[in-house]
Amino acid sequence: MSEAANYSSRFQDPASVEAYESKEYGADSYASWIWEWQRPVLQQVIRDFRRTQKTPVRLLDFACGTGRVLASVEGLVEAAEGVDVSENMIALARAKCPKSRLKVGDILSQPRLLENGYALITAFRFLLNVEPAMRRRVLGKLREVVREPDGLLLVNVHGNSRSLRHPAMVWRRWREAARPTGALLQEISPTETKALLEASGFQIVRQFGFGLLPPTLYRTPLRRWAAATDKLCAGDNFWRNCSIDLMFVCRPAGSD
């Protein structure tokens, strides 16, 4: 099985890709609100990193999808690449990311897709879209190609099992067992994510959290209030371990 069997099969259908683009990240969707707060934080982390570098910075956006993340960061570095298993996703990314080199394939079965010495690697909305057994294999591969000793991995988890989203996921998994739809309903806690990253050769140097309130509120007239509250609580603060969407800044283990 490839490292992203669920992900790749889900997005073989162009209609699924279009739904992801227009609904998952449509106007006023929960994911679009999260990204509104997450994007400037990600960009600032990269800007701060870039200022410390004396040589050109090369970035890899792994599982780049339709290019949402890559389009926001490709202008901050000297060279950017994106790789994804879905040709349909890459087709949309090409229109958004004119400065980036884009590739289609599975990095485990096609290791030549990657080069060595990436100063920055981003991997967003990936860990929960693949089977748990595949996560460490993929992270291990990324560990092999991140630059030593100062490279960064920026990875997110869009379903924290210690957040207020969890009860809804329990109910949805119960409903899915009775009436399967193929929905991806995986979660992982901050502690489990830290253990996974450490086992894969990374150490977390910073953590951010985005979104405390249940996503269902964003489908009600209370969404503006929910968004204002979540915006206030977003970032590297007391609430980060309770947030639904987590972003981790990691270095290769053993680096200073």
C-alpha cells in the first residue's frame, strides 16, 4: 500500500478535488477560517528562519495538494518544490504556484522525487489523511532529506483528539460504522504527535494552536462570534494543546 492510500484514492476523482477546493476551503468554511489565522504565522516562521540564513533557502511542500500552502510561501524562499500523489490536485496547484517545481508521485516507492538538503519542509493536513502505520515511514523519509543541522519541518495536525472537536468525532465514527461514507475521521493528541515526531528523528521547538470552539458553530449564526473568539486564542499560548488544529515547528533531532 502506498504511503497515502486513503488520500490518493479519495482524490482520483476530479469532482472530489473540486469539492475540496470549493467546499472544504470555500468562503466562511471552518477550514478557511483556520487558514486565515494559520497562514500569517507560518509565513512569519519562514521569514524569521530566512533572516538567519546566509545561503539560498530551498523549500519542499510535501503533500502539497492544490497548492494552498505552497502559493503562500513560495515567494519567501529562493527555490520551492511541491510533491503530491494526486495528479488532479497538482493540476490545480500549477495554476497557483508559478514559481514552484511540482511533481506527482509516492516518495516511498519513488524516492528520486526528493532531493537532499531541504532547508524547509512543510507538511500540512497530511498526517491524519494516511494510515497510522504510514506516518512514521513518511516522516522518516522527510528526516533523511531535511538539511542538517538547522533545517526545519513545519507540520500540522488538523484533528486534535484532546480538543472540543473530539465528541463530534466519536459520534461520527459511530455513525460511519453503521452507514459508511469513506469519511476520514482520524485524530491524534499533542502527546502522541510529539512521540511520533521524536520517533521519526525530529524534536519540536515550538507549537501553535488554532481553533478552540467546535466547528459546528461555524455552520450557525454564531460563526462570527466563534471566529472572533478563536482568533483571540490562536497562536503559541496557554490554549495551544486544547486547539483543534496544531502546528509544530521541528528540527532534526540532535541539532542545537
